[in-house]
Amino acid sequence: MNKALLQQGLKQMTYAILCAFTGPVVIMQAFQNEGHPLYWPVLLVGLLLSGGAIAWGFTGIRNLVDAILGKKRRR
């Protein structure tokens, strides 16, 4: 078991979980304040957080699987 890769995967999953909760909250706040001049920047931040949650989730799961099962050797 690769402990460094396991720690990296757990850290990425922590970031993914944090972004998975904060992204929708920020998006909801943007939609509640559509008339505000900062509507588009807040919506963009929420969408980036949600996209980051998806990306960090995939890379975190991949690193966890590689740490536990070992990396595949490519030919």
C-alpha cells in the first residue's frame, strides 16, 4: 500500500466533499439575488466549485484505488 498516494487521495476527497457542499449553496445564493450586480460572478464561482468537486472526486477516487490496489503497469 502506497501511503503517500493514500494521503493525497484522502486530501483530494476532502476538497471534493467541501466543494460539493459549498458549490450548490453559492449557486442557490446567486439565484436568490438575480437583480444584484454581482449575480454573474457569484454564479460563476458556484459553478466552478461544483465542477471542482466533480474533478477532485474523480482524481481522489483514482488515487485511492491506485494506493490500495497498486498502479497498473502500462505497456
